[in-house]
Amino acid sequence: MELVTINTPGLGDNSYVVAHGGTAVVIDPQRDIERFLAAADDLGATVAMVCETHVHNDYVSGAPALADATGAELVLPAGSGAAFRFRPAFHQEDIAVHGLTLRPLHTPGHTPEHLSYLLIFDDVPVGVFSGGSLLVGAAGRTDLLGSDRSESLARLQFGSIHRLASLPDAVALYPTHGSGSFCSASAVGGISSTIGAERSTNRLLTMVDADTFAADQVRRLERYPSYYRHLGPINRRRPGGIPTDPIPALNPAAVAKLIDHGVAVVDARPAAAVAAGRIRGSWAIELGDSFATWVGWLLPFATPLVLVLEEPDELAEARTALARVGFTDIAGVLWGMDQWTAEHNPVVAHRTMTLQEFVAAGVAPARVLDVRARSEWDGGHLAGSVHRYLVDLAESLPADLDPAQPVYVGCASGSRASVAAGLLADAGYQPVVLLGGSITHLVAMTAEAGSDRNR
Amino acid sequence: MELVTINTPGLGDNSYVVAHGGTAVVIDPQRDIERFLAAADDLGATVAMVCETHVHNDYVSGAPALADATGAELVLPAGSGAAFRFRPAFHQEDIAVHGLTLRPLHTPGHTPEHLSYLLIFDDVPVGVFSGGSLLVGAAGRTDLLGSDRSESLARLQFGSIHRLASLPDAVALYPTHGSGSFCSASAVGGISSTIGAERSTNRLLTMVDADTFAADQVRRLERYPSYYRHLGPINRRRPGGIPTDPIPALNPAAVAKLIDHGVAVVDARPAAAVAAGRIRGSWAIELGDSFATWVGWLLPFATPLVLVLEEPDELAEARTALARVGFTDIAGVLWGMDQWTAEHNPVVAHRTMTLQEFVAAGVAPARVLDVRARSEWDGGHLAGSVHRYLVDLAESLPADLDPAQPVYVGCASGSRASVAAGLLADAGYQPVVLLGGSITHLVAMTAEAGSDRNR
């Protein structure tokens, strides 16, 4: 028996391929199914079964597409409410697949229908696919189905993680949600562990009762992307794979026409390139791990898009990332800004500055707009700076900004600050994106600069 | 808060109406919904919610029809797999209805999606609707979804009945399946109890582990009617109420024509009337509590029927009973046999005999055909008599019957014996139905007669 973990960094999720005797089972596959087909192929196995631990809210499932591509049986929790044909998995009713056994364990909390699958090989439980229940050093959040169910689901999650923790020490823990996933109730934790290790180190398992646990979990919850609420319903309606129809290259006139028709433009080029000039009204969301999350969070769900890209291979990457979060309507691509600019179409630029330049310039902290999340801000920020999370900034700009003065926008890398700068520049302000590091670096650097000055 | 139990004797099932402050909740209603509407009305309440404990296999649910008639919310276990819109009930996620709370408890076993509903009033758990899980002195059978799942579901049932038994002593037990229901794994038990009483007296709760329990349950299972396998799928496809279109009275020519077209004739008149003469090939199934069970078990599922009846009010009774088990296609009624006989259509008669006459006649036991179930036979039978369960007799007649000799057919009342007699008479044998008591009485009477002779 062999097991391969396939991580999807942007979402912080894991999928798993287990193979034995030429047969593979895939757990919680993403929508770009080629990775799982290739992994099974590498293991000399064909995919005979695709299992979902729960109805996912953070990505469009690849399970139906993978089942279609392979003829594999599609297994979902009995309570998933999926509006398509699937084999319902019921608590404790074993599923046998060519020498492997999956034992569904009802582990409600992250979602109410949630199952974990205990992997049994040669009558020995060797691992458990814990989905969004017990995670490495954490547990799946319980508020994705609405804040009204958050506490009762958290109490159920308490029972579920203890049920999993009662498995033998040597059982490997294979969670779907890992560090970086908004589905985790907290930011700690890695992607692999064992039941024994969790029992020794996962602080959530030390809590004395469900009420304590629930209060703790609900208190610690980070906000999650707005597109989540659309993906459960999509996953219940049998989403297909990623579209393969060609995406046309557009000329500036075609782009302008699409904009007139309400299509949104996402400029996915690097922050520095975007700063030099982007289409007025376009979203400056740099291609990278968080690209799709920000498109999904900031734009109306599944809105048709024009992408601005530089390199040919970026298109497949963007398309895959967007499809994972339910955006499949890509009207076309504008390859670079040269022709747009040459034709004197409306362009907006903004300045950038390295952290070093910022410190050297001695800018007053009150001119700094910090667009990181509340938890990052709480973890350390520039005293006197202004905080507004990018998500809130996209809803409405701060009322007291001075259009005559530069506003220095920072985050953890410059990515989110670029998005914010685009919004500010379009509104007539003078944003300056802080590049080359995080606000936390800036805090350290200004403290140092201050102590230098005081010497 | 008031609670009314509504029993359906023929099926051995209970439905419940709980009312409080003008609002009623109905649990597991049968298809003849007028009873529940009337009960709610008597309680001065309108039905706001209809809850199912599980996908029923022994009757067509009245829940969708009742929801349609009242606008009530339809609540089913999340894992029911129903192909219509319903509110999914999830384990431990409370459902509030105007001052009442129903707490779903996942209690798999009878079926895998099975929920019990703990009724909470003024923060006090007062009763539990246990469906086919913990019954009075018994537990719901676990083989209705196939013998391959019977044992694993029985192990789950062990956990489920103990989960319910851990509720406070004073909690009333409101099971759906009671004595007389084929859904009970054994024949013992009444229809109402408390958790405390069950913990003291239900022998199943004294078993030490799930394996012992499962072995015991599977060993004790009685056969169940063949129509059961059709009702789960029907209940997942939102069955309507009982049809109300008029059923025509037929003349003999119309009946003969329908017979030619494959319609089955069910002669539902009393055993004595049927013995005097019935349509050749008709099923002699007396109207009464077991009428629909036998129609459902012996005839092809949902086959169109002509009924032979005597009294006008029998039609509604027959129609209701048949609709409960999925037979709604009633082509017409032949009112009595007079016209059929007068027109010289084919009639078959058979003899009847009281138990007293039988004993007085000194018939050899080897001439007695006992058509009761195996468990009844095992509980006591006439030494030397022949056993063949009615269900098996309908499949094929015993090969060694002598058409030149009378065969004395007995059961517990004469009802099943009449059905058997019809089959035998049509095949050219000379059945004599033993009326006026059960074979068990006959055993006692012949023992007495024997000891009288020996004096």
C-alpha cells in the first residue's frame, strides 16, 4: 500500500491518493484532476473510488470530474444532500476496495454530515482521513454554515476530535485542511501527524468539555472568503471539471467593449508591473498562491473576467486557480499593457517603495494604511498606523484620506497592498505600495532606526 | 403540551401528534393523513412540522402529503437520500418549534440514516421518538436493507439502543414500530414505555457487547413482506396521499375483461362467504388488520386490482390499507358474488370446518396443512401435521398432496388458511379451512380429546 499527499498551497488543502495492488482511492480531490490521475499512474494504479469527507465550502470539488474520467465509484457522506447519484457512506459501515478498507466515522462539526475515513490495511488501522475534523494542532472551523450553527457544531466537533483521538497512537492523521486553509479554526499546524502526536500536542484535545472548546473555537475564528457560501451548493449539484475551451487573446478594443458589458478585469501581473500602469478599474491581484482567494473574495461570485497576463504559461495557472473557487467564465486575455497604452486607453499608475526606502524617508506612521487581517494586525503593527482589512477597504475607502498626500499601503508582502493601491488610485488618491517584506519587518526596522537615532 | 399516539393496527406502527400552544408536530404519519389532521384539530393545533425518524420500508409515508395539506415543514434525517426538498435533521442540532424542541439523535441500526427525536419541553427531556431503534422490550430489525448489511447495522443498533437507554429514566419511549410490526426484530413488546422501564426490563439492554447482540438479533429474525423492498424507493420519491378518484362498481363482464388483461382479483369478503364460492383465480384475502400485508406480500407489487366486497364502507377501508403498502391501482369493485354466479361465470368453492368438528371427525394429523410462520409452528403444532408457510405455499404447492383426499388447512384464525384454500382449490385439491381458532387451540383440544379417550 502506498499513499501520496497532494497539497494545494493556495487553498491550504490536501488531497490523498492511496494505492494497493493496482487500485487507487482518491480522497477529497481538487478540480484540477490531472494531478490525481498522474499520481495514480505513478503508483501503477487506476482510480477505482473517489471519496469525499464532506461537502466542501472552500473549493469546487474535483470528485465528480475524477469519477467521470476514470469510471470510479463516487462516495459521499450519506447526509451530504448532493443532488446527483453517489454511493452514500454511512457511519461504521465499512467500504472495501481491493484489499483496502475505509471505515466511515461520523465526525460532525466542520459540517454536520462530515465523515472521516479510517484506512484499514491487513486488519490494521493505519491512517485516518480526517477532512475538516481533527487537523494537525487544530480543528476544522464550525462557522462555515452560518454563525447560528457555529456553537452547536463546535460542540459536536469536540466529540468528533475526541472520537478520532481515541484511535490507536500509530494511526497517521491525514487531514484535508492544513495550515493556510481558511477551513482551519486557527492558523497553527502542519499537514501531517499521527493520532499519538496529536494526543500529546494538540491543545484542543486538552480542553475539559465541549462548552469550553466551543467558546474557544468560536472566539478564535478568522473571517473567511465570501465565495465560500456559493461552493457548498455548487458541490451538491455535481460540478464538472475545469473547462478546456480555448480562451481568446483580446485586443484593447475588445477589452474595452467587454468592460462596457460589465466584465471585470483582473490584472494578474507582478506588483511592480501593475504599479507602472494598469487599466482603470482593473483589480490588481497578482498571480500566486492567494490569487484565486482574492478574486473570489473581492469580486462578485463567478463574474466573467478578462485577465491581464504577461507569460503564456500563466493562463493555465490562473484558469486552474480560478476554477477551484468557482470562477470559470474567462472571456479573454490581454497579453501585457503595451498595446492598451499605445492606443491611449485609460491607464492608472501608483508608486511603490521598498521598506528600506520607507524607513529612510521617515514617513509619519499615521500615513500608513495596513490592509492585513485583524489577527495579523493584533500580532504586531506600526504604532499610529491605520488599519483597514483589504476586504473592508474594497467595500468602502476610509473617509478621512487626504487625496493631496501619499498614503503608504502595506501588508505581509505587497500583494494585498497592490490590490488596495489599485482601488485607492482609481478613486483619486496617491497610494504607495510597500514592497519587499511585511509590516512586521517594518515594525522591527523602525524600532531599530529609532534606537539608532536615539544613540 | 399534549401528545397523542395514533396506532395503525394492521402494520403495528405508531404515529405521534405533539401539540403545544396551538402548534402541532407529527412524527412518522401514515398515508391516511386525515387521522393526524383530526388529532391536531382535537388538540386545537395546526400542524407546523412533520418529522420522519427514518425512511420507512413497511409503509408508504404520509409525511409529504401531510406537509402539503398543512404547509408544515417536512423534516427528514439528513442521510435519508430523499429526492425532494426537505429540511435535513442532523445529529444533535436542535429543532425548535414554538416552545417545543426536538433534538435529533443519530441512532443507526434499523436503517443507517435513522434518527430518534428527543422531545424537550421547558428544558426537560420528556420523551423520545425512537422510530425503529429502541422499542418496547425489543429493538428494530436490521435486515430490511439486505442481509449483507444486517450484522453491521445490528452492531450499530446496539450502540443506538444504549445511547437511548442513557437518557433519564423518566423520559417516555415513543417508538414507531410496536408489537405486530414486522419492523420489530422480535414479537414481544407493547407500544409505550419509559427509558427507566426499558433499562429494567428490556433483555436486549442486558447483552454485554455488540457482537452478542448482533448474533442474537440476526438469529431471531422473522421473514418480512416482499413489498418492503419497494417502499424505501417510493418514500424517497415523495409519495402523495391516498387517491380520491371514484372507484367504479363493475359488472361481471367488466371483471372478466379486466382479468383477461392481467388485473388481479382480491376477494376481501369474510372467510365463510368466500368458501361458498369465489371467482376462479381470485385471492381470498379477508378484509381485516392483515389484509394489506397479505395483498402486498402475495401479489406482484402495485398490481392493478379488482376487489370483491360486500358492504359499501369496506371500500374506503380496503383502499386506505392498500395505499399504505403502495397499492393504489384499484380498477373497480364487484359488489358481492350474486350476479357473477347468476351469469354462470367460473366459481370455485371450498369447505370449512370448526376446530370442534375437526376434533370430532378424528382426522389424521398428516392430513393437516399448517400455513403459519415458522416461529408460530415452532411455538407449538399438531404432531404429524405438514408445515408450509403461506408465503411459500403461494410460490409452489406441496408436491405430494392427494387431490382425491381433503386437506385440512389451519393457521391462527382461518384468514391465512382461506388464502391457502383458494390456491389449493384453484389447483384442483380439496381444501377444508379450519375456522374458529388457532392451531394452538387445536393442539390443546386434541391433547384433551386424546386423554379423554385414554380414560
